[in-house]
Amino acid sequence: MESFSWSDWSRSRGYLSASKFSECLQSSMKLQLLRLSSGLMDNHLRHSCSGQQVVRLVLLFFFLLFSASCAKQLRTIAFLPRDTADDLWEPAHKGAMNAARGSGFKIYWNGPTRPDDFQRQILLLDRAIRRGDQGIVIAPGQSLALMTPVLRAISAGVPTVVLGSPLPMPAAGTLSYVLNDEDEEGSIAAARLCERLHGRGMIAVLGVDPSTPGLVHRLHAFQTAIHRQCHDIAIVAVRMGSEDAGQAEHTAQEVLASQPQLNAIFALSGAATSGAFRALRDEHKSQQVLLIGCDQQYGQLYYLSQGAIDSIIAQDTYQMADHAIKMIIAQTNGQGVPRLVFVKPVLLTHDNLYEPQFAPLLTYWRSAS
């Protein structure tokens, strides 16, 4: 569900924007204070009040006027996740809100409700630029399509942080990146498979998406790590991914049918993990074929807690958002910020799912489970 925006609603009806409304309210407050203080002074003067009382009234008047003029509206940072319905970004929402608390900034959280609706993300980004937001954080749904809109934000001088997966453009000007450490993710997956398969077996990789640079990097990192760590583990199938749940399941079913001796599946994305899990469950192979997934979804965490999924490598989107918001606040205040930050993913298993260090990342799931 989209967040309610006073400015969007009022603009569509020809009403005052939130900032203009605040300005008018402050002006009205000043006028009323002026009239009140003036009336009080005239009243006291007519009753021959002392000079000391007049001084006190004048000081009170200027104090109230100064207080009204200093009532500042919070500055806005637009946070545009790839998909507001994706559980992956719930911790990011909390991390952003916590990072902004007490800083003089507020978070405008909005985004598509489908992962393939990048046009909606472009619309929201352009709207944030026109609105004069002080910063933009965006987790791009489609890297090539978001390049030009992000360039518009940079040209307008808006501090912009790209989250999760990079765009095919370098950090420059007001553009910075806070990225998932894909090298680390590939290495974690390889180490887990080597351990669980005792160094030998056949595996399939599902969920390859050439339009998402982060997933391509994740695949290459995994292939490099598995060949380096376990010479007797063979990758016998690599399949393209899809955000469509039915298609992801169908792909996994085809791999299971064509590779009856398969020992494990490494699913590169949340959609691929869900599709592989359902295929294994339907084929009654959950105990025969290990499943290691990526990009935590709440439904998957439940099956992980039940032992039906071996492990999930989770992006720490809470820390990503925390870094991104603090970088924008620092840049707005004239401080230097790093252009590139990598956040390490974490390996979630049945044994460590409830450990305290993962609380920020899993708070929403834990409270719902």
C-alpha cells in the first residue's frame, strides 16, 4: 500500500502544499502574536503601568515572535524501495526511520507494489526532485531504466544513494552507493554447500537475471568460490530467473526432472528460493535436495525455522538504510561521505535464527511469527 502524502493529495486538488501550508500557518501565528502583544501593551500603558512592566512585555513579545519563526518544518528524504510489498525491504524501512529520528529529517517512504513496475519508481523519483526533497534513497527495480532519472537527481544537486544493487554508472557528484557485498554472499553460499555436502556432489543454480548487476556478480562470485573451495562439487545446471512465482517453480521442476541425482540448489533471489522450495515440496524431495536461498522473505523464514530450507543468505537491508540516511544527512550538512559502502550479508540457519544480533533484520518476522 502506498504511503499517504499530503503534498500529493493536496496538489491534485489545487490546495496548498505541505510546505506552503506551514509557511502560512507560521505567518498567521506571527500576526496573532503581534496583535496580542500590541493589545496587551496598549492596555497596560493606558493604565499607567511602570517602565519595568513595559520592558517585560516587550521582551515577552520578541520571545514569542522568535519562537514562532524558529518552528522549522522537517526536511524530507525520499526512500523509494524496489517493491513495497517485498519483505526484503521491511527492515530498511525501520532502519531509515531510526536513522532519521532526532536529526531534523523525515522519511517519505513510497514505491511500486510490484517488482517489475519500474515506471512507478521513475515517477516517484521525478516527483521527489520537483518537490525539492533534500535527499533520495532508491533501490532500483531495473538498473538501465533508472539511469537517466538518477542522473536528473544528480544534476539537480540532490544527494542520492543507490541501495542494494548498483547502476551501470560510477559514483560521482552527489551520487553514492550502499551495496550488498556480493563477493561475500557468493563465498558464504559456497562454504555452506561445501560443509553440508561434505565436499562433493552436484548442484544447480537458479534465478540468474542479467538485468540485475548484483545477481550477475553474485553468480560469478559463487562460481569462483565453489571451484576454489570444493573441487569435487559440480555445477550441473544454471537457469534464468523470473519474478513470477509460477515460472520460478516451473524452472525448478524442470531442473529436478532433468537432474535426478541433484544434491543441492543455490537460489540467487527471493523469487527463485520460493519457486525451488515449492518444487521440492511438491516432488517430495525436500529431504533429498538441499536448498540454500537468498534475499529473505517471511514465508521462507518460517520454513527455515521448521528445517525445510537449509539456509538463507540475507541482505542486511537494515544496515544499508542506516548508512544511506546518515550519508545524506552528513552530505546535506556539508560533511564528506564515502562514495561506496559494502554491507556484509548474513547466513541464517535453523540454529541461529533467533540470535540477538539478527533482531533488527528480523524484527517484523519475529513479531508476526
